[in-house]
Amino acid sequence: MPAKPLKILQVAPEIAPYAKVGGLADVVGALTREFSEAGHDVRSMVPRYGFLQQDDTWEARDEPLAVHLGGGKTEFARVWRMPYRDSPGGVYWLEYDRYFHRHEIYTGPWGSHADNHERFAFLSRAAIDYCHQEQWYPDVIHCHDWTTGFVPVYLNSTEFGTPVAHAATVFTIHNLQHQGLFGRETLDFAGLPQSLFRPDCLESVGLVNMMKAGLYNSTKLTTVSQTYAHEIQQPELGCGLNHVLKFRAADLIGVVNGIDVKEWNPATDKLIPATFTADDLSGKAVCKAELQKAFGLEEAPGVPIFSAVARLFDQKGLDLLAGIVPWLMDSMNIQIVLLGAGDPGLENAFRDLAAKYPGRVGAFIGYNHKLSHLVEAGSDCFVMPSRFEPCGLNQMYSMAYGTLPIVRSTGGLVDTVEQYVEKRGTGTGFRFEHATGEALYYTMGWACSTYYDRPDEFRKLQHNAMTRDLSWKASAAVYGDVYRWAVEARLRGLGIQTGQSLSRAPFKVAG
């Protein structure tokens, strides 16, 4: 019996390419497209931020959306629908200027917005009220990170017994480090009972923890790689919630991210000076020459370029790279390129290194999307020494462009980068275990020696990497299973019988 199409509501603070801070946005966008193209009714609710540019594809609902908050207070918002990138799915922009007409999603130069607890409680409540007002009741609500942690709480408390409460919830942890810790008054604002303020629901160190709320109240949990799903159950990377995740371990599934292979495809990329394929890398040499020119490096086609594109903060481990650059310059004939911004100390460190080693080290402090494509296309190796990495996308962009990743063995980097084995020519990159400058130095040396001493094997690794299926196809199929498991579990918990057509049939992937 064919699978019944699902009604899926995604609630998220970001969606690529319109509102993006990190990989969360890519996941929301990819699932919107994949599931809508497979015939499911997918609606993704995201705040309408001040930087978004409206065009003639946007359509507003006729009626304002009444958002019911605590203390009997009702606020009115507006919902705009926009088609998502030529797919049947839609983005539903939530317009409420008091909270969202800003040019930042989470933080500004001063730090986090002081009213983030109200902003994202409002998003969660608005998603529920949208379903009621439209009389559109999803089979599953997919919630993304702490910003949406109150959605499953509403379904289990104030909404219990209403049609929307039949919806299963899937809660995805994109980065456990960010949890949304706020004062107890958050519950009064959101209209949630104070009885929920307890350790087995949403209380943590005397504060409301919106991540914990999602972990305890959702039907199923996912995170963005299998290895990260294991790591966050341990004290080292559990960020104080490892005991909760161990408790929910039977419902926690690691699903590695894919990448947008339409945008990140060296054979069709319009943002690079020459295209290339796994079987013909001549265009990559053209990109390398342009990259050297763009960063003021010596134009030396035979010298390997090691690059990094990242936000400069502790998680990404690029302080390890900055610390060993003098050793690298003294012992290896390589060039280094950095594109990124963040910690002022690290920004200055890479500026100083570029000044100290002109022609060999180049740094662009900031972010430039077109330049990021050139870095991926023109480099030989990509350095990603993350202290932890839930999934990571740049290592997969790099593999797609034949730029071999050098990564620490953590999180999604383990699940996506296969270790090189000498003399066999197997693998897609180079991995190391310990987050130390020494470990990174010797691994970069290993890659450098492979480039110079074993060029045939280096070329084989490039071919291996470029021919991997890095698309969302397999990951979306797993999410399809998770959705159906969640729906079946939710309805069974409510005492409602499910049919085989809902729970047994495999998820169909578009294309």
C-alpha cells in the first residue's frame, strides 16, 4: 500500500539561503525541498527579519494571526507565504516587528538580544496558533534547536485534547552548546504552567532551559550525525544534558547532513572562474591560480594550498592552526589561506601572519560567499581542526571540489571523512585524534608529503571524494522514517490506531 503523504510543519529560526547563520538553515531548506518534491505538504515557519527583501512571490494571509500568550494577552502578527526555490513547499514568514524587524537573528555586536526568551517563545506559540487558525493540522512538527523547544511543551500541556496535539514532534539538536537559558518569568510570558518548572521537564540550574524542554517533551529526537549522537550522551560534550540524552537514547537518532549539490557542484558552479569534474581537473588549476591572485600569494601551481573557511571561535579550533603557522612556514613548502571572522584576537593573529609571510599566507577577515566558492575550488586541502563538530558542511563542500579535508576525529567529521590509507589509495581525507597544535601539524605534514611524494594517491583521493554521494537524498529518506516512527508513536500514545499505509511504507525521495 503506498505511503500516505504527510503534513509537515517545520518551525525554525533560519532557512537557507534567505536567513542563515549556520548549518541549521541548510537543513531546514533541504528538508523543505526534499519532502515537498516527494509529494508531502511541507510548510516551514520562520521569523521575517528586517534584512529580508520581499518580492512579488510573497502572499499575505488575509486575516492577522492571533498569538495567544500568558495572562490572557493576545498579540497580532502577519504571515506571508513564499514558494521555496521552485519546489511545491512554502516558507511562511512570521511578521511581528517588535521581535523580528531586526538585522540579526540571535545576537548583535553587544551579544545576545535581551528579549530572546520572548522572541522565540512567541515563534513557538505562533506556530501552534497558525495551525488552529488555518485548521491545518500537521502529522508531524519538526522543531529545530532551542529556539523552538516550547512547541512540544505546548502540545503536551496547554494544547492537550485539541486537534493540533495529535501531531508528533521531531526535535533536532544542531548544537547542544546553545540551550536557551532564561528566567522563570519566561513561562508566564509564554502562557505555560509553572508546574512545568521541574528537573524532568524544563528546569536547569534554576533557570528555564528551552533546549531541555524540547528534549523531554518531543516524540523523537535527532541530531546531525551518528557520532555526535553518541558524543552528547557523554559528560565531555553533553553540556550538562548528557543524562537527559541517555534517558532519551532510544528515541535519539543521528542523521548526517547532506549538502546542496546544485549550488556546490564544480561542474556547474557559476561563481568560480572555471568548472571541472572528477575526471578532468584542468579547471581546478585555473581556480587555484585565481585563488592565489585573490589572496596575494605567489602564483606557484605546484605548491599546495591549505585553506580554512570558518567562524573564528573556540569550537572551530583555528587557534591551533594560527599557533603552528611559523612551524609550517619553516618546514613545508605550502601556502595557507583563511576566510573568516569572529574572535578579534584570532582575526588579528591571522592578519599578522599574512603580513609576516607575504606571498605564502593570505587572510580575508569577513565573509564573502563568492570567495568561499573560490577557496573550495582552488585549494588542495581544507583544514578543519574542530574541538567538536555536530556535523559540519565545509568538509563536504571541500570533498565535492576535490579539496581534501584535514579534520579532527569528532562528530560529523568522523561520519563524512574516510581516513586515507597509504598504498591503497582509499579514503577521502586526513583525520587526527587530539585537539593539539602538534597533532594538526603532523597531519598537515602527512597531507603535504602525500601531495609531493605520492601524487597518484593524492589524485585518487580527490577522485574518491568527488564521486561520493553527498546529497540530501539518503538523509531525507532517514528523516522520512523518523517522521513515520514519530507519528506512529504519538498516535499510539494517544490510544489512536494507525494504519499500515502510514507507518510501514518507505519514504519516497524525489528524483
